[in-house]
Amino acid sequence: MAVGRISGPLLKDNLLRNGVNLAFETNLLYLDVVNSRLGVKTTTPQYDLDINGTTRSTFLYTSTQADIATFTVTGSTISSTSNTITFTPNGVNPTIFSGTIKVGNLSLTGNTVSSTDTNGNINITANGTGGINLNSNVLITGNLHATGNITADGNIQLGDNVATDTVSFTGEVNSDILPSANALYNLGSNALQWNNVYAQTANVTNFNITNFTANSLNTSGSPSLYISGNTIASVGTNADVNLTTNGTGGVLIGNFKFYQNNITNTVSNSVTQLTQSTYSWTASITIGSAITLTTAVITGTTLTFASASGTVAVGQTLSGGTVLAGTYIVSGAGTVWTVSSSQNTTCTTSTPITMSVSSTTAGTLAAGIYITSGAALNTLIVATAVENPALSGAGGIGTYFVNISQTVASTAMTGVGAGYVKVTGTYGLVIPSGTTASRPALAYTEVGMVRYNTDQGYVEVYNGTAWSSIAGASSGISTTQASDIALGIVISLG
């Protein structure tokens, strides 16, 4: 519709409309006079200004509320009727920028994400089996706590200051611990040492130890060496234990030095003794009820009998007939036994003579120990009492058999082993030798001391007051004396 100039009353009537809508170019501009609405490209405006198309404005101002698609802007609040809001910037480096963004209790300012509630946590949760990927360096200035597993594929450094940083293991290590280079790194140091190391097997090239304590120790190889308590033993049938030194060095045990075929006492003027062990204990001795033997005969060291009125055991003494005093049973079973003394006689009884040990002071008790002091002097321990295993002596307190019939109340006793010194071989035993003038000084003599006198030509013994021939004061003669006697006999007989 073309509109020319309108003036006067006609213009007024057209502007007032009087309830009649006005359309320009059908719907280009539509005045809804009835509803007081203005439409652009629509003849049914739904709002005060309803534009059906694209609107461009250099400045758009709404004083109360603006509705844009599903968004509503009211004051400082942007809301949407959709459950998803998508920000899609365009360009080479698309950016959505805001000084501070707050989402619930979460605040984003610059490159900082923080929690706005007091002591509030920040939770980052992936969906399902998805993970959280941090593709750059991560710096944590506080504590790091993980309730699940931790896996690190690269290098790990724990701490940056030896003096202040510590690493604590409250769980168990479930893998090998291997150094990255052979024979380069240490476990502990001279200043900071581990207290105790518990291991099943230790394979070590070199040992440098101040104190070494182990329940037992086995060396490798065959045969090998076993060390436990105060025992060093070889592991292997008939294997020797070798103590080897360098050069002319010897093996020192106490004051004794062992080198090749020599045993030397390293203390000047000391007395070298071959002694038996001394034992001490407190015990009582009781004579048990005699066991009657029927048709019992001792032939040599064999005892046979038809029957017995009680239980016969190793260690019991034998009596009756002409049995030698102190004869006891050494071994056997049933009705055939071995006795301690060879003889040919009959026998009528076997008597348990038991020693009950209540305490021990020194040494381990065993068969073959003679009592050397106390009321049971010269009594021999012959066996462990086996008639009651729960009370049998096993080196300490308990019950033992002895060989002399006697009753002794509980008393202190001492004893020594019944062994002796034996030198084997066929060539002989070399004893000290020297002239009469080289006899030891009185301070170093003892009764029974033996030496060969090179001046006199005989073996002499010290009797406590003087040196004399081992054959006796009247019967011993020297080689020179024997030669003189022989020469005199030849001359006298012609």
C-alpha cells in the first residue's frame, strides 16, 4: 500500500485506528491495536514486540527480564528450561571467559578452582569405568591420600631433604626390591643403620659386620658348614672342618696356637693342662626295690636269665652270687643283657639305684661322670633312668642310675668325666728332655712331672721333694751305670 501525505482530520483518524488493526505490506509491520502489540513479519504477535526473524541491535536493554530461546535472564541470574546448557565459542582459539565462575560451592577464578564452603571438598568423579586424566605436571602442596591402588610408570622420587623428609611403610612390600645398578647403592649407612634384619636366606659377597647374631648359619657348597649356638659342624658324610690361615699364621684358641704339626701355649711360663670337665649339682641317691632274676648267669659280659620279677633296665646294679661290686647293666633287652665287668658267676638281683638331681650349677650330666666330692664320693653315673621318661635326666635335673648301693640325702656334689688321655701310634711319645742343670725351677714343678735326663740317661719323675728315676730310687740305673756294671762283670769273669 502506498501512503501519500495525509494531513488534518484524515491523518488523525488513521493514527487513532479506533480498534482496527493496521498492516503494512501484509505482515512486514503489523499493529495489533486490540492487544496493543507490534508484530514484524507476523500478523499474530504474541508479545508487545513480536519479531518473526532475525533482530540486530547495537544495544539491547531490558530492565526486568529477557527470554532468549530456553534462557531467561533476570537481574544477575541466567536460567534455562533445558537440562543442558552448551557454550560453543568459535574461532581459532575459542574461549569462554569470566573473571569468576561459581557453580554451587565451586568457584573458578583465573586458573584456580576452589571451594566456597568452609572446609569443603572438591570432588572430581568420572562416569562408569572412565578415569581422570591429568596430562601435565601436577604439584601438590598439601597431603595426598589414595584409598585405592597407586601405579607409577615413570621414575619416583620420595622427599627432597634427607634430614627432614621421611617415608613410612605401614603395609607390607609385595614384590622384590631391586636397585637400578649393580653394587652401587647402599641400604642404610654408618650413621643411620637398620636395627634388625630378618631374612630366610642371605647371599652376600662380602661381610663387614660389627656384631653378628644368628640362630643358625649354613654355608653353601658340599660339604658345607653349619653353625648353631656354640656348635660348629660340618654338613656331609665324614667331612672335616678346616680352619686355614695365611702364611705362617696359626689358629688361636684361647692361649693355644695351632700351626701345622705344632701346638704352642702363647703365654710365657704357663702350665699347659689336659684336664677333664668339672660338674656340680645338687641331688639325692635312693636304693630302689631289688628285682629278682630267675636262673641268671653272667658269662663274660653277657647276662642271661629266664625271667624277672620286675622291669630290668640299663643302669641297674647286679648282685648275688660272686658278682663283682659295682657291676651294672650297660645295654640289652628282653632276657639278654650286656654288663659292665667281665666275669663268670650267677646272679640273683638287679637293683635300681637312682640319683634325683634337683638343680645343676655347672656342666651337663651324662653317663661316665664320677662323683668326686660329697656323701657319694667315687660313685659313677652309669645311665639315664628310663623307667619314667617324664622324669629322666637329660643333662640337667631329673633321674639317673648310679653304681654304688647307698642312700644319700639331698646334697651338693661335684664330679669329673671318667675319660683319660690316650696317645695312639707306634713310634712313641716324645717327652721333655734336658740335663740335670736344666730341670725346671721349684716354682714350676708338680708331683708326677716326667722328663728325660740326658746326663743320667733315664726317665725321671718329680715325687714332690726330689727328682728320681722312674724305676724307683733303688732299681733305676742310667745307661752309664749299666755300661759300668757290664764292663765289671766281663772283667771279673775273665
